[in-house]
Amino acid sequence: MLLATGLPAVAQKKAPGFLSAPTWTSDNGNGTYTNPLFYDEFSDPDLIRVGTDYYLTGTTMHAMPGLPVLHSKDLVNWEFLTYAAGTLDFGPAYRLEEGKSVYGQGIWAPSFRYHNGTFYIFTNVNGRKTQLYTATNPKGPWKHTELKQSFHDLSVLFDDDGKVYVVWGYEDLHLAELTADLTDIRPGSEQIIVTKGSGAGEGCHIYKINGKYYITNTLYDPLCYQVCLRADSPRGPYQVQVISAEENLGFGTGYMLAGGNQPPFKLTPPVPNLVRSITLHQGGLVETPSGEWWGWSMMDHNSVGRLTCLSPVTWQNGWPYFGLPGNLTRTPGTWVKPNTDATVTPHAPYRRSDDFAAAALQPVWQWNHAPVAGKWSLAERKGHLRLHSLPSADFWQARNTLTQRAIGPESVVTTEVNLSKLQPGDVAGLALLNWPYSWLGAAREANGLELRQYDHVTGQTTRQPLAASHLWLRTSCNFDTEKARFSYSLDGRTFTELGPECTMVFQLRTFQGVRYGLFNYNTLNKDGGYADFNTFEVAEPRPRGLTRHIPYGQEIKLTSLADSAVLVSWKNFVRPVAARDKLAADGSTSRFRVVDKGQGRVALQSVATGGWVTVRGLGGMAEVRLEKEQQGDASLFQWQDMQRGDLMLQSLLTHRYLFADPKAGSLCSADAPGTRPDRRDGACFAWTVTN
């Protein structure tokens, strides 16, 4: 766990450069990318290509504004263009009034399309008909209309004969033709094209490719995987084939709610190798101008939320499999970027830190519900976000909570705030919005300010008197361990922890991951005072997919995470031996020189023999040999940084991974399809530089 006191603080004056602090970028800068594309929530993604440009949108639920529109030239680096949906207001629940809310509802599962000069986003909204947003420029303005029907997890196809089809549903998949104005079903055109039990699920994406109709689709029971439906006609009959399954990228299920609607909550701790919805699912297909095919999908990555990943697609027997030849349905964590002929400097879609000096909020910010105009301001005190308090019994119902998605794998958030104008009953501070939630802030009591840290899991509040009204609040979040700590400072330099360590969970109450939140509410059922937030800084200790530089030109030792076996050169084979074995202790036998082959690919040369680690045949047991000369792809491995200091080596011959069968006394192979969440199956290795 990263300690809260171990990071640079925000100084009293806004420190130059903190706005450009490194944030997660998938582009490794060496011709490769590492999944996820974004280490913050981007769920139910849908993606289109228009010419040489790519556009992406996704689910935003109750957060407003919604439906972000992102643009890319290379499918890896994305920039924010706009939100297609502004404030949704369909009644008191959207405004957090009358004790109602739309947490976990709102905008979900959009279908993004382009046809004849117009961009279309069809999307679901709970309790309403399907919504449609249209624009001739993806930057907007976007026009909003409502259809006359509601289509669960819909996808739309503009066919080349002028007909427009919509497909939707779960297990029983429906297809219909839309009317010319796209507002309703053409009478008599609806039918069930796939019946329950046929292997289809939900989350459709429909395409016409080379004269055939394809629908990508997701099953989530008992765990998530992706299928494809194929037919010669949009009305079927459809065949069903699994195209992506079991890929968890080495991550497993974290803490989950086990019971209770109010604190204290019962939590189920992580279970080794349990994946459930972690595996890649719910995505679609896109072709680049160069003829490459790529897929995207999401994974329920525990409390940080649902993450979007990019997969190479291999066509085989007319089916678009996610993955590479020899390892179909499995997506590499790191792979060569798409061939789009675009040269792009690695960058992220958003600037996360904010000094509130601009006339408008940074686009990364969203309100927890429809905001109350006039109760927040960037102008009342220049360079500050002012939040006026509104009546609320607790943080959950607090209006005008300003949020942004938490970012992993690790992040530390610090805000500087002046609380001198709080009135009795006001509670203001920094929160982790989730269910259950947690926060650190100050409450104005009749006799002064009180510092409080609240943990919704336990229902416990840690309190202490607060003499100062100007302070810094911090939360340190580790999304590998799903633990967070809160701390405060009176000078912006020395931080003191307050309250116990909090547990973050994935849940479906909000249908979102953890979100950072700035809040101010009044518990006395009245409008109170205001809090002035001066800075909001997001620091990321691990903002890159390559957490450690590939040790080109250096000698390394490889140790299996499964049983601590050491890989050694043995009779022109690569063999795992016990750490106490004399071969492991040999100064040269257990050392391999890492040779740079470009695009994150390496050749491994035995220091003892000079031979090159080479894969033969199908990469089975005893088919990882030491050859005198390099043998092209057979002697190359894609370096896969597993983001926790460990490594997998993907053979370019088999597209599978170097494997040392735990405690088997065997020889190495290169036939592991991937790894399990505990990473103790023989495909993951710790590496240390030995020279």
C-alpha cells in the first residue's frame, strides 16, 4: 500500500507543472500499447471509423454531462471532443430531490454510428424510451430526440440497400427495421432472430462484412465471454461462435458486497483465481484502412470500474476471433499498435488535475446528478471552485457533488480547501463516491470545526477537533489491493492519516467504479455556507503499462512466481530448477542477456552457452531450445510487463507464453495461453538484473 505521506504535496500556492502530471497512457512509446486503453472507467464502449478517424463513446449512467465523444487516429491514443448529452432532467430523481435518485441508472449501452454525413448515438435511459443524439460534426452541437420504443442494449445497422435495422435483447435477440425518421419500428418488421438457449446474450454490435451479417454479443452467466453470430441475411438463420473467452490479463475478482443494505456491510474478500466479470466481454469490431481488424471490449476491473481494452483480431474460417494465430480468443496484455499510418505522441484524453483557474470545468469532471445552477461557481472567487451547501441527510443524497472517475492502478488525490465560510450543519470535503462510500472532510458545529473521516462499510466516523479552516485533504487509493487511506495536512507538506484503512468494492448499485468527489452539504435541512476548493491534484505512481524499463543489453535472472524455480541453460534446453539447485547458483547458467529487437520484442541469449532461446514446433514441452543462431520469430518474445513487477514472455512463433510447469521437474514450453489471477500457474516470472 502506498503511504499517504510518501508523495509530494500541493503547496499553498499552486505549484507550476502539477496540471501536467503524468497520467495513464496505454502507448508505451516503443511501437506497442498495453491494455487497458484507459485505467479509468469506460464501460459499454462503442467505436466507429470514419475515413482515417476513429470515434468512441460509452456508458455514463447518472453522471452529467454524459456520452463522452473521443477521437483517435491510431486506436490507442484518444482525445476528448465533447459530451453528446448535457443535463438529463426527467424528474426529481435526476435532481436528487424528494429522497429519490438515479444512481446506477441514466445513460447506458450506446450504439455509435455514422451514415451519409451524420453521426448517431442511440442509447438507453432507464424509465424512458431509447434516446437519439445526432450531429454533423462530432464536436457538436448534438441534437437530442426520443424514440417511440425502448431497445435493451441495442445496436443499429445502416444497410447498403437503404434499410436501417436495430437488434436488441438478452438471449432472445430481436431484430426490426426502423422507420425512415429513425423514431419507431416499421410495422410488421420485428422478429426474434436468436432464441434463448442458442448461446447469445446481450450487448449487441451488428455489422455487415463482405456480404455477411455479424453480431458480437456477450454472455455473463456464469462468467463473461464474447460470442459472434453470423448469417447471410439480417434475419438469419444465425450461427454462434465463441470469439473471446477466459482473458483476464492476470487480474481477478476483488472485494464484493455480501450482504446488508446499510452499514455495517458484509464483504466477500478476493478469492484466488475467481474472475467472473473480469474477463474481456461486450465489444465490437473495426477495420483500419490498411486492412487490419481490431476488436475492443471491456472488463469489470473491480472497484476502479469497467475498463476498455484493445485486441488484435484474427479471421479464421469466416469468424473474427479476438487474439492471435495459435492463441485465439485470448488477448495479449501488450501488443504492437495498429497499423494506421498515423504518428501520434502518446497522450491521455483528459487532464485530471485542476487549479480551477479556467472559466469552465475541465471535461474530466461530471456531476453526480443534475446540478443546481447558482449553487456552484468558478467566478465568485477567481481560481477556486466554490460549492454552496444544500440540504441533505448524508453524503449519498448530497447534490452538486463534483466527481471524476478514479484512475488505477494506483492514485493519490489531494485537494486544498478553505472552509472558513461553512455554516452550522455544513459538511464539506473529499470523497470516494461508491456504494459503500467513504470521505474525509470537516463539519461546522456550534462550537467550531470538526475533522471527520467516515467509512460507510463499517458505519464508523473518526472525529477530532479542527482549529484551522484552511487545509489539505488526501486519499491514497491502491486498486490492486482495493484499499484506500485518508490523510490531512495543515501546511500542504506534512500529512497525518485519519481513520482506518477503507475497503473499496465493485458493486451494481451505482453501476460505476469509484469516483473522486468534492462535496458540501448541510444536515440541518437548509442552505448553508460555502467551501472554496483551490486545487485538485491527481498523482499516479504507476502511470505506464511498462512499469519497469525493458533491460535491453543487460543480463537477467528469471524466477517462476509459481514455485520459485529458476530458469537455466541445460543441455541446450531451457529448464526450471529449484532455487537451491547448483545450476541456479551458477553465475552464468541462470543468466540470460536481453537483446532489443524493436517494438518491445526481445531475444534472450544464454550467458553460459551463447545460444538463443528458441521455440520449435508447437512450443510444447522440450520445444524451448538454445540455438547457435537466431531463428527469426522463433527466437523472439514480446515482453509483457504484468504491472506488478512481474513478466510474461510471449513467443512470436506460437503467440503463447513461456511456461515452466510448477514442481514438475520438467522442461520449459511456450504453450501457455495466458495466466490466472494468482499468476502462479507457471507463466509468470519475476526478473532481476544480474550485471
